[in-house]
Amino acid sequence: MTIKEKVEKVLDGVRPGLQADGGDVELVNVDGDGIVQVRLTGACGSCPMAAMTLQYSVTNALKEAIPEIKEVQAV
């Protein structure tokens, strides 16, 4: 399984919580240096709590499941 496939699998686990609030997360890119770029969409894209959602829900889940991930960026 590639890192990109692992990231998608983790995001699939995070999505239900985001979708319950009218949002979602989209994988934009995974580079060879362990940097993942995601886009928060729907209600999450304009929510003032988006930065916390990214940090505590998405980033923590990805780093816990995939040690190769060094950074998660919102684009």
C-alpha cells in the first residue's frame, strides 16, 4: 500500500465526523518528503474552527497512523 493510499484510508476514517458538521476533507497531494496537502471543504472550508479541526482531527490521525508523515498543510 502506498503512502497516498494509507492517507486516503485515514481520511476515510475522519470524514464521518466532518460530514456530520456539513464539511469534508479532500486529499490534494502527498509528496516524497512526507508532506500531505489537504483541502477542507463544505462548512469546514469557512469555519473559524477549521485550523483546529485540521490540527487535532486530521493531522493527529494521519501522523498516528502513518509515521512517515512529517507535516499536514491546508491548501
